[in-house]
Amino acid sequence: MSTTAMTEQAESKRRLSPIVASLGAPVLGVVIGLLIGAVLMLIADVDPLEAYKLMLSGALGGQRQITETLLKTAPLLLIGLGLCVAFRARVWNIGAEGQYFMGALLGGLVALYLPHWPRAILLLTMLAAGIVGGALWALIPALLKVRARINEIISTLMLNYIAILFLTYLARGPLQEPGGYLPVSARFDPATRLPLLPGTRIHAGVLLAFALVPIVYYLLWHTPLGFRARAVGSRASVARYAGINVERIIVFVLLFSGALAGLAGIIEVSTLHYRLKAGISAGYGFSAILVALLGRMNPFGVAIASLFFAVLIIGAETMHVLAGVPPELADAIQAIIVLSVLAVDALVRRRLG
Amino acid sequence: MDWNLILQWSFVVALVTAGIRLAVPVLLAVLGEIITERAGVLNLGLEGIMAVGGLAGFMAAYYLENNTAIGTTAEWSAWLGLLAGMLAGMSMGLVMAVLSITLQADQVISGITLVVFGVGVSNFLYRQQFSSLTARVSGMDPYPIPYLSRIPVVGDILFNHTPTVYLTVALVILVNILLFHTTWGLRIRSVGEHPAAAETSGLNVERVRYAAVIGGAALVGLGGAVLTVAQLRLYREGIMAGRGWIAVALVIFARWRPSLALAGALLFGLADSLQFRIQALSQVERGARTIPYEFLLMLPYVLTILALFFRGKRSEQPAVLGRPYRRGER
């Protein structure tokens, strides 16, 4: 083979690689992940083919099932979009779970104490409070990181436990339902429920989550702020040299991801639980990390990944009810898929890079 | 609450004794991670590895103990459980090693994903195997060290523990010797400080790192198994309660040194033990104004963040920590 032919071949490989890497790896990773998931089911004495069929019909088998899946998508998508911005800047916020709880708490306080406000103002205040709650909780690791160089991975994770314990205390203490004996707050006034799409159970939060997808995309790729965040992520020292205030970007992405997690928190409690209590999250903050990674930290990818994970979660719930398979299966398969994607991705990059 | 009670002698003895015990699982994880990070690999998956080690250890001990055909005694079942925990930890380490060393995937992302994977798989398998009943193992009895355990106060605090405590202290010394007084340790540290130079001097960087990641994960898995098999004697969802992450933080606090890791882990054990004791006292005195137990439970997490304020210079960190090694790169 002549040298030119070899260069050409290398060129075509290189041209192919972005496409292969951005679509091929996730798809192949998902396939491998589902296969390993099948092995896990065999260990658990479940027929994998039947199980996956059950999952699909449980999550997408009809209008009711699709509605459930979309409702489940909303918190994953909202949190995942925020994390996608933080991860782009290589700021590893793994405290979305805690920020979700604090958003639910602050928004929940509005729902509990101001239900007599005019409905539109009430709802907007409630959502705003959720955003502020999540952002404030993320402000702590942000300040710790830029002021004291404290690693955000550890601080955000520790703050998860603190937030959950704090809400647990409030729900059985000061905020406990008067006269009740369960560790839950009083029920929110019906006025606090988000409006629904006529004739369905799809609430405004779901629409908001999907509407944010192009907005976050625009933010990341078409604004100076997004450019700076990505620059900090690709190499902080170079970004600093180019005159970017790295600290300000770190604070921004943490607040942004915290805000969206907080928004997810208040949307979830005001549309599903109607109360504050310890069990308001099904580990969304952690699943959303995987959503952001599987979605390749791209808002549209995050939308697809969150839909896919919602199918897995709802499907696993169906399997739990119908076949007695523990619903934790969904968590395990999600992580296996992301591990497989990581592996395939790295392999592709090594072969073609 | 009567704070005088806290200051009583017997209370202090019980507090410190429990503190030492509670330090053990975290300390084992810290030791494992020190070995791994010294070789230049940042393994953030400890929480997941501990969960898998904890479940594997618990299940092995449980089945051995309850299977009359095999007929192992409770004591032996517990030891074999610990071994199972180590092996499970090693297999998790293998996953991390393939991802981070062979495939050179991003180590932060791999580690975080490994946590979700380990916790998810353990919870799933536990629920699958034990449905809703709370299964227990008989665990390990304390082994008072002859003569020494009879020393007043000191004997109770130091020499009346389960063998896992003595084993862990021995491991602190062994890991210290391994890292700083053997050729093996020199190899591990050199691939973490200057892999290109290590390669030039004839070392296989990848192989040393594989050994460090898998060997380190063995100790992490053992830490998880000690908690479930020898201490709590059960498994439940979220049983590691952030211990793996606390261990990650303690490695930084300990400046990658086993001796400082011992001090850091003891500090945590004591904080944990203190919050347990205050909770117990609060329950005795009903009606009095007490600290809500949730705030006491926050103590270790707050302390972890505070611990990170006390850390060494950047130069103490392994030079290429978290960076994959590509041959021929300087």
C-alpha cells in the first residue's frame, strides 16, 4: 500500500470517528449493557427475554404507560440538563440529590404557608423558591471549591446526606402534619398543583423540562458563557490564560446545576407527593449523573438518555409488580450500561484516535 | 440531657472502644485507596466496592453458617465471609483497572459510575436473595488478648476486640512497610510519580498499576465485609452510608500515608461513636430537650468536609494521580 493510500485511509478513519464515537458507542454500550443485565436476571432466576418484553410493555405499552414514563422522565431530564453543563466544565457535582431535596424544601415551604396567594403568583413563587433552594445548597460546595480548594466531588456528596437528614428531621419535627403521627408534612393545598395538559396527567413540569433542552443547548454552544464553561472543562489552565475567570465559571455551573435539581425537586413534590417527607426521591440525583454521561453531556443526548432511563425505571417497576423482580434491577442495569458505554467509547477512541 | 454522664469514666471507655471498632471499615478502605492512588490511579468507586464486598461477605457467611451439609462453624463462616468480601472487592478493582488503565477512560467518570453500579447490584442481589426478611449472621466474638486485656482501662479499650481490629492495625504497619521499605512499594510509587522514568528503568507501568488497583480494592472490599459480617451482622440498603466517600476524603487528609490514615480514621470512629452515645443517652431521658438524632447523624459528613481544610501541599499528592499513562509520552 502506498503512503498516500495509508494517509487517506487514516483520514477517512479520522473523519468517521466523531460519528462513530458520538452515536456508535452509546448504542453498542446500551446493547452490551442490556446483555449483561440479562445475565444478572439469569442469576436472579428471571427469563431475560420475558423480562425485557414486560419492561417495554410496562413502559410504552399504552397511553397510560407512556404518560407514566414521561412523568418519570421530567426529574431525570431537568437534573441531567444541569449536570450536563457542570460536567462540561469538568465540575463534578454529584450532589444533585441533596440540591433536589433543598429545592423541594424551599418550594414546599411556599406551598405550605402561602397557598392563599393568587394561583399564578403562587406557582411562580413556588418554582422560584425551588430553584433558589437548589442553587443555595450548591453555593456551599462552590464557595468551598473556589475559596478553599475543597474538592467538589466529596463536598457535594457529603451535603447530600446532610440535606436528606435535615428534611427528615423537619418532616417529623417542626413541619410535621398537625395532629398526624407519620413523619410527613401537611398536605399541600390543591392550588399548588401545576396545571395539566388538557385531558392528560402530563403537567407543566414535563413540558418545561423538554422546553429547556434547546435552551441549554443554546447556552452551551451559542453564548459566551457556554463557551467559557466548555473552555474551563477542556483545560482550565488554558482558559485562565485566555482571560476567563475560572472561579466565576465554577460557581456558575454549580449554581446552574443546583438550580435545575432544585426545580426538579419542587416539581416532583408538587405534582406527585403533595407533601414533604424523606422518601421524595427515587435516587433521581444519582440516576441523572448517569443520564448526563450516557447523553454525552449534550442536551439532546440527555433528553434521549432520560427517556430511556425512565423506560427502564417504569419497566422495572412493572416487573416488580408482575414478576416479583426487585426494582433495584433498574439501577444496576443503568450503571452497567454506562460502564459499557465508557468502555466502548474509550476503546473506539484508542483505536481511531 | 445530663452532660455529666458523658464525662464519666465508664462512658469514656465505652466511647473510645466503640470508636476504634467503627474506625476499622473506613481505615481498611483508606489503606486500599492509598496503595491505588500511590500508583497514580484515582479510584473513586470505593462506596460501590465496599457495598459489593459487604454483600458478598455477608452472603457467604450467611450461607456457610446455615448450610448444614457444609457444616462450617459460625467463626469459620465469618472468616470465609471476609475472604469473599476481599475477592468481590478485587473483581470490582479489575473492572476499574480495565477501564482506567487498559482503556484509559476518564477516571473520575469511571469511579462515579462504579459507585452506582456497585450499590445498585448489591441492593438488587440482596433483595433478590433475601426478599423482605432481615437475615443475620452470628459474626465474630471479641478475642481478648491474654494478659494485655486485663490491664485496667487500656485493656478494655485496646485489647478486647474482634480479631478484625488487630488485623487492621497489623495492615496499617504492613502497608506502610510495603510502600516505603520494599522494592514493590518503590515500584508502586514510581509509576505514580514518574511513569515514563519507571518504564525506562524496565518496569511494566500497566502491570504495576493493575496490581495496585486490584490489591487496593481487595482491602476496600474487606472493609465492607468487616462492617456487614463482623460488626453489624446484617446487610441493608445504603448500609455503607457514605463510608467509601469518607475514605476518599481521608486519603487526602492522611496525605497518602498509612500512619496518618490511622489517625484520621480514629477521629471518624470517635465522632461516629460519640453521636451513637449521645443518641442512646437522649433516648434514656425522655421528655428532656435533646438534640434531634438527625443532627447527630450529620456529624461524620460535616467532619469530612472540615477534614479537607487540613490537607497538605499539592506536592504531597502522587504527581500523575488520575492521569492515564500512554507509552512514549513524557
